[in-house]
Amino acid sequence: MVAAVTKPSQDRMRSIGFLYPMFYFKNIRELTCLFVTACILMSQSLADDQDFLEEFLKREYSLAKPYRGLGFSSSSQWDLMGTAMVTPDHVRLTPDLQSRQGAVWSRIPFFLRDWELKVHFKIHGQGKKNLNGDGLAIWLTRDRMQNGPVFGNMNQFIGLGIFVDTYPNADKTHDRTFPYISVMLGNGTLSYNHDHDGRTTELGGCTAMARNAIYDTFLLVRLSKNRLTLVVDVDGKQEWKHCADVTGVRLPPGYFFGASSATGDLSDNHDIISMKLYQLTVERTPEEEEEEEITVPRVDNMEQFRVEVEEEGMSGVQFFFTLLFSILGLGVLAVVGLMVYGRWKENRRKRFY
Ligand SMILES: [Ca+2]
């Protein structure tokens, strides 16, 4: 009896069991369909974002593939200089050879107040770590097409410089890992000190392992409401990492974008794949609208900047002198104290007699 009841049900189970893989297969197929649909929808929304961004892309200030006529054609918005040469994949500022200098400069003066510059670059070469150099720089400066000691550009420059420094000239204490990216605002009198990797004039920076990277390497500079932020993406995670943040940065209008590089005894290939300039839409209060025009770049709150630099820690030499002067100061105080005490004691003695 029991067997009679269970047998058909077992049979049914068996027949359903036979269909099971099909159900299973159908489920997988549905899931796959769902997944693909989700992917398409997601990619569409990403594409929308891209379109949204592209609308604000300012082509006249951007350098991107294909680099048609770049540096040669009269319709090109960029000039090449020195060893810089164009290939289908990149603009090579310097090859991996000693003592080369190359640059690419925009021909059109720049007037936007709120913007973002995304730089896709590649630094690679045969040299072992710290046996390569010197790095590259991104510029927004008054002067263009100049030769010089600052990554292939002039010193005492006027404007903004972002340095991707790949060789530690001053790093005797190994307190900083290279490549190191830093920001400087030149006013025509400030000098970038190559031997000290520009430490005395830097407004901020970070380590970014951007050399011989297996991933695409990017940096993004944003200037909005006088606040300059620098973020980097060098480890293939498709996310921006904080690098520098400086408020009160004022740049006069009419400057030029550029990228330059130099090699010395040590070398690397320094390539720019793209420099894309996006306009940012920013709301301003009437006071912000009426901001005074300036003629020389400056940082409003330099005091704040100095404090931040001190917080980064003292070098060995700074520490030695601070200690020395502290001891001397204490010595002088002690001598003065003793003299005052002696005088006071003498006065007291005189009063007793
Ligand atoms: Ca250096």
C-alpha cells in the first residue's frame, strides 16, 4: 500500500527530476538575461554621464587622440617643442635618453574661472627604481615655449606648476617615497629648487607610484572658487585619491596650458596620452562675482600653508638648528635670570646695611 502510494510519486519525482536540469538551465538563462540587461542599462547610464561630461569638455583646450596635425598644422591648438614628438598613441615629451627636453603648449590663452584638467600620462623606462629621471610637469602659466631647468621649462615661472617628480634629488633621509607629485604657484620671484625637489615652495603633494605602472595613470587638477585640489589615480582602482588641497589660490586670466619634461644623467620616456579640460558650472554669490582682478598669482592664506608645511615634520638639519637655538635661548635666559637675581640679592644686602 505504502509502496503503491510512493511509487507513482517517485515516478513523478523522477519525471520532474528529469526536467530539473532544464528548469535549472532556464533559470540560469533568465539570470544571464537579467544580468546582461542590467549591464546594458548601467553602461547606458555611464554613457549618459560621459555625454554629460563631454558637453563640458572644452576641445580647444584639450589634447586628445587622434592628434591630427598637432604641432604642425596651423589649425592645431598646440605647439611642440624640443624632443617632443607625436605618435598615434601619445605625445612623447622625452624618450628614454639622457639630456633631453620636450614640451607641448596650448596656443590659446585660457580664461575660465572654474575648471578641471584630467591628465592621462605614462612614465616608463629601462632604469631601475631611483635610477631614472627627472619627471614631467603640467603648467598653466603666463609664458609658454620656454626652455629651462624646471622639468624643461623656465624657472621663476608665473602661474601654476604640477610636478610629477620621479627622482629624489634631496631625499637623503628617505622620508619621502618617489615618484612624488607636488603643486607650486610661481609669482615670478619664487624659484623652484631642483636640488631640493622644490620642497620649500610646494603647496602640497603626495607620493604616487606612477612610474612603470601596469595600469593607466591619471592626475586631475581642479580649480573652483579659488580652491585647488589635486587627485590621482595610479593603481588601477578607477578611483581618485587625495593628493593636495589648497584654498585661496588666485590665478590671473589669459594663461597657457602646457606639459614639459626633462631628462639629465638619468632618463625615462615621458608620455602625455591626453589632457582634457572640463568647464565646471559653479554658483556664486554676488560678492564672489565681484572678485577683484589680480595680475600676479598668489595664495591668500599663506600663513595657513606655512603651518601645514611645519606639520609635515622637520628635516634633520631643521631639527638640529631648532634644538641648538632652543639650548642657546635657554642659556641666555639662565644668564639673564642669574644677573637679575644677583642684582636683586645685592640690592637686598645693601638695604640691610
Ligand atoms: Ca627631483
